[in-house]
Amino acid sequence: MIDTLSLLISHGVILLAAWRLLSRPDLDRDIDPTPPREKDSGHA
């Protein structure tokens, strides 16, 4: 009984964490790792 209960609790927590991570809105955004370059103003 205890083995089944501990397996259900631990797997339930893992599934809950995965569900919460997958429902995050920032997973759908691709952020460009390089910062935008400044435009060349033509000054030497």
C-alpha cells in the first residue's frame, strides 16, 4: 500500500510540474540571443 501511494504521489507531482511548465506562455516565444546592432550613423 505504501509503495503504491508513494509512486502515485511522486508521479502526480511530476505530472503537475510538467503540466504547469508546458502551459507557460513564454514557451511560445523565440527570443533572439544576439542584441540588435546599432545602425551606423556614418560618423568617422
